[in-house]
Amino acid sequence: MKKFEFGLASVLRLRETQLEIEKNKLQRLFHERRKLERTLLSLAEERMAAERWLQNMASTSSADLRALSAFLLGSKSREASLQHSLQGCNEDIASQRQRTLLAERNVKLLLNLRNKQKSGWQNEFDKELEAIAQEAWQSAVRSKQQI
């Protein structure tokens, strides 16, 4: 009997490649989100350091206060921008997860089909092998009877 061949093997390879691409996109989005979160933490630490610096100064000039005020306003604006980017990134992650799940589902469907076809092929192979073995046994019995 011929070797098992899955007729949709090339489609399966394509779907597996698509799944890997979707997984890589999702990983990049997770990396981007972690980067945004670290930047937000860093910004908060910088603000706290600036406030501590102001508290530790013996005397503060109006220029120092204006500089701190400008820094705090700028950091608040940057924080809002980062929060907006983080929200967009989270939305992108949710969307990409759906695409990844769909790609996984497509691969699983083809794998299940391949397994079902291989199981049918294996049953046919086993039947053919059993028929050959039985024929060989009967031939051996007949040859002993003729002797």
C-alpha cells in the first residue's frame, strides 16, 4: 500500500506560517505595551524626584519654581499621551489576539482533518496487511498439505 499523503499539506503549511506571523505580531504588541508601561513608570519616578529635589532645597527661587512647574506640566502632557498610546496598544492586542485565535483554529481544523484521514488510511493499511498475512498463512498451510 502506498505511503500516507495528506492532500492539504501545503495548505496546512501555509496556515501554520500564518499562525506564526500572527503570534509574532502579538508578541511585538506585548513588547510595545511593556515599553510604554516602563516609560510611564519612569516618568512618574522623574516627577517624584523633582518634587523631592524641591523639598530638599534650602531656598527656592522663582526660576526654580517656574522650571519645576514647566517640567510637571510637560510630564503631565507626556503622561496623557503615553496613556492614550497604551490604550491604543491594548485595543490592538485585543484585536490581534482574535486574529491569532482564528489562525490557531484554522490550523487545528486542518490537523484534525489530517489525523482523521490518517486514521482511515491506517485502518485500510491494517486490513490490507491482515489480508496479506492471512493469504500467506493459508498458502503455507496448503503447501504443507501438498507435501
